[in-house]
Amino acid sequence: MYDDISMTRLKDLSQKTGFSITTISRALAGYADVNEQTRQQIIRAAHEMGYQPNEVARQLRAQRTQTIGLIIPTHDHSFSEGFFNQLLRGIGDAAGEARFDVLISARSPGDDEMDSYRRIVGGNRVDGIILARTRYQDERIAYLRKVGMPFIVSGRAAPGEDCDFPYIDVDSQAGIHEAAIHLIRLGHRQIGLILPPPEIAYTEFRRRGYAEALADAGLTYAPDLVVHGDLMRSGGYQGAITLLERHPDLTALVCCNDLMALGAMQALQMYGRAVGDTFGVTGFDDLPISEHSNPPLTTVRQPIYEIGRRLVELLLPVIAGQPLQETQILLPTELVIRESCGAISSRRGA
Amino acid sequence: MYDDISMTRLKDLSQKTGFSITTISRALAGYADVNEQTRQQIIRAAHEMGYQPNEVARQLRAQRTQTIGLIIPTHDHSFSEGFFNQLLRGIGDAAGEARFDVLISARSPGDDEMDSYRRIVGGNRVDGIILARTRYQDERIAYLRKVGMPFIVSGRAAPGEDCDFPYIDVDSQAGIHEAAIHLIRLGHRQIGLILPPPEIAYTEFRRRGYAEALADAGLTYAPDLVVHGDLMRSGGYQGAITLLERHPDLTALVCCNDLMALGAMQALQMYGRAVGDTFGVTGFDDLPISEHSNPPLTTVRQPIYEIGRRLVELLLPVIAGQPLQETQILLPTELVIRESCGAISSRRGA
DNA sequence: TTGTATGCGTTATCAG
DNA sequence: CTGATAACGCATACAA
């Protein structure tokens, strides 16, 4: 209630200077058809009274918000450590440079996610949306398309689904393929896979990368070597245990993100496996943390920060109504080899 | 330009149903003085046409935005790994539960930070602000106070400055004191300190905690055992090297956040110091990463996520005009002892 | 129970 | 060069 002590409006400037609101507005906006003396007088008054245009009124008037929306499940613990931070940093930087703000809607566990979308998007709070972690039959995408809100997606549609929207994704399939091949080259034959949850669109790409690598090496794909995890440490931990119980002869594990790889390593070490020596583990993402794990994690790097930046750089023209040429971008990954993948033949001291 | 395909307004519902805008508005808002049949008819129409109230118009009308502002330097690399993520997660969760969104303004390197404040705050884009990482003579606080925008601060004013605003902080001084005492008890006498940048308000609290601990143990405070770092790994790395060059007999290092401690450990190990054995290192924050460093970091834990939540919980009543009782909260820290602090006498194999 | 009129603060159109 | 007026979409005081 003790708000707005110094809230100055055009009307106040008008009263102070004696000019009309229109003239004030035009003077401040830099229009040429304002007497230079008048302008100076107005600018001085605006300065004195600490005038700051009401952005909400501007938004209503202009039907533009200079804001990008991002709807994320902050309550999802994988948020706090993993992918989203880096992505947000890239988004924030690029948005800031373009004088855009970022509106974050954090859906709480009980809520319907679509409610957030309807409120933010349908409520005209943003000019465009960045959507992350695509899902099968993603109704968010269907909604955004229906209402015509500019959007860009981090991650393609799942294989076999229509993918006629702008996105940036990395080639998960090739990335996981490379990681699996790396393990195979090191001599591993019993290789488990910890996938993301099945509803996530890229899960199938990663599964395929793994399956292909096995096929390339003449190994058979055993479904019981594959489990799903929750993309957090706990998922990797439990997944590793499950696989270890099923297959005590397991010697390697492909994990579909770094957090799960870290959790898996913990379980493996608890089970007495020598990760980095006789047991191999790979991750995906290359989070900062992964460089400092014990042993340092061999992982499939994706340029998350850069992706965040480019998402914005792609979204802004769409918002401005300029059709893009390059609208679907598939980035390569890079296998970062550290020390978490040993050879199957013990090489300690070799 | 191909926007707003399905943008329905009250006016459209009015045309469709034949009722006035007022009645539509009141029916949808659940007012009792609307004929129940009318209401049903209106609700059905709203549903059919996918009506979603324009939040910007509502904001302008109500002079409230249901939004909390957070202005952060995403370009600051410490953002992506450190304190802010966790804080943001806490803020996001608590805000989401209260149906508030979070507006993030990411100032780019070149910009004047105060411009962001003026635009967001003076522009009425938010109902309240969360301000993090207080500085000396913090002009942001002066500004928020001047314009009467509700705000709450993560971190007190620096010692000796007025601190008549609501905040949540941890007792840095006691925390660092405890860490330093821990090292002293383990036999360390030559203990370095890597502080945050001098302009940060809590820097002096942490310096005092260190100085006090030395005094308690009858050790003298040597200014050349103290350096400032940038709160990132690089700062810890460089700080450790500086101190090591100055004092080759150094056996322990108190670092004012975990990231710097991690960087310092790297430098120390490069210089052949046995961190966790003959050399002791402590951090501050207890980031998830610190549990998994090598060796695992002994650190002063602060409940960052919880702080984020409580910041929102404190801010909301202020926004609602309810004066708070407890307005300045000082939380205790907790020393989490892991393996990065050895005793000065070699105990390898002891 | 419903409708008319007004205003939130801004910008654009148009007339003087 | 300047000003009156309208409109963005919504919600309310007041009238009918």
C-alpha cells in the first residue's frame, strides 16, 4: 500500500511543463517534429521527476512485451544442477543483449503444465516461447502452433513424428553411438544403457545410437541391458544397480546424461567395480561438474550455453516477423574422453 | 505477423453471446449476481473460443503483475554453476506455488545494471524484487527504497552500514570462523584466505570470521595471507597460486565459496600439495558438486534452496501490504566435514 | 440481473 | 510544431 511513492506518469510531466501528454510522449520518443527547446524542457522535467515509462501500458498499447517465455519445472531436481542452468545462462545472455527479458514460469508439482502455457502465452505475457525437452506427442507444441505464438524448441520431435517447427538439437544418436563405440573399442562386450524417461523425445534417438553401435560391432542388442532413469543422480544410481543385479558380468554403462552417469558411478563403486579401470562409464552433456568427478567422466559434449544463445537468436527474427532460412539446426556432439572408461583387460600399472 | 490467429477477447465473447462485456467479465470472474444460465452460456462460449484473459491488460488495470523480479548477471560465469541456480530453484518453486511468475532481466556486460532496475521496477513490470549479493553502498537498495518497490534481499548490508531493509542472510562470520577453527584444530598454523571481491557486502563478514579464529588461537593475522578472488574457479586457482608463491610454507586455505575452493585445490595439487592429507582446504556454500570433488570438500553449508523459498515467502506479504513481523533473518551455517582438510602432521597410513 | 461509462498509461492518428 | 481524441483489453462504480 505504500507503493508508488514516486510513480511519475506522462500526465504528471504534462502538468509540470504545461505541454500536452502527446507532446511529452513525442518529445521523449525523439520525434523530429518537436521544438528543440520544448524537448529540452521536457527531458529536464522527466529527469527531475524520475519519469520511467510504464512498460505494462506500453505492452498493452504495442501488443508486444519484449519478453521471452520459458516454462520450466524448477521443482524437478535435475533443473538445479544440470542442463537448464546452462541453457538459461545462454538464453539470458542473448536475450539481454537484444534488450529482451525472460519470463520464467515455474509450474509447481500439482499443476497442469498447460495452464502455465495458457496463462503466459494466451495471456499475451510474452512475444515468444522457448520450449525445452520435447516429449512424445508434445501438446505444448500443438498448442503453440494453434495459437500462432512464435516459438523455438530445444530438441527435435521424436523419430517418426512430424517435426515441422524450428528447433535446435544435437545429434544424440551419433553422440551415443560414438560413446558406445568407444567402449566397444576398449574391449567391452557387456554394455548396459541407462535411458531418459520414455516420454522424452530424444530417448529413442539415444537408444538407436546405442543399438547401432552394437550392431556395427556384431553384438546383439539385449533389451534387458537397457533401463530408464529419471535424468538425475538417483536414476543413474538405481539403474546401475538394476543392471548389475541382472548382469553381474556387465563391464560398461552408457548413461544418457552426466547426472545419471555420476549416480551410476557411485553405485558401481559401491558394488566394487573399478570405474575407469576395468569398468567403463560414459555420460552425456559435459556439465562442468563432470570434469571433476572421480574418475573424471568421459562424456558426449553438447554446447548447452551456445544452444541457449542460438535459441534466442533464432526466436527473435521469428518474433519480428522475418521468416528464417535455417530453421532446423542439428549440431554435432563431441566425445570428451577422460578417465571413466577403462579397458576390459586390467591395465593397472601397464 | 501471423500472430494472434486465435486471440479471443471479451469483446468477441460479447458478440458471440449477445451479453455485454461487463456481464461476460463478471460471469467469468465468478460474481454471484449473474444469472446461472447466463453464466453457463458464457462459460461455454469462452471455452469454445479458447478465451484467455489478456494478462497485460489485467496488469495495467489492476496495477499488479503477479510477478517477482530478479536481476542477475547471467554473463557472470559463477551463475551457471553456483549459488544462483539453487537460489532460482527455490524462488521458482515458492513463486510458482503462489501463482507468481519470475521475471529475469539479464544485464549484458556493457550495460548499466541500474538501467535494468529502472526499466523493470520503474516500468511497473513486477510487484516486488529479490535482490541478491548485496554490495557496499548498494545503489540498487537505495533506488528500491526511494521508489517504494517491495523488495527483499539475500544478504545483509556490509558491517557498519545501515541495514534497515528486510533480508535473509547466513551468519558468514560464524561460518568462516568455524571453518578456520577446524583447520587450526587440525594443527594448521599457516592458513591463507581467499575472499570474494571487496565490493561485496559479505566479504568483510567472512574476513572477520577468519581474523577472529586466528585471534582465538593466538595466531597473528597477516594481511599478505589474504587475497581476493572472483568467486569462480579461476579466482580460487589464481588466489592459491599467489598465496603459495608468497608463502611456500602454507598448509591450509579458507576459501569463501566452493567454486574458488575447487579451483584452489586444482592449483594446490598442481603444486604438489596433498590436499586432504597435509594440506587443508575449506569452502563455503556446499554446492552439490562439492560432495563429489576430489577430495570431497569440507565446506560451510548454507541452505541456498531454502533461502530462495523463504525470500519469496517473505516478499509476498510485503507485496500484499501486510507488514511482516520477522523481517531480518540470520540463518546459521553448518560445517560439513569431508576429506579436504588433513592434519599438518603427515598421517598417511596412520 | 444486466448494461453504460470510465480509467489504467501509453502511443498513434489526425486536425489545428 | 502542438494538442485533442481514440484505442490497446480489462474490471469496476454506478445506473437501470
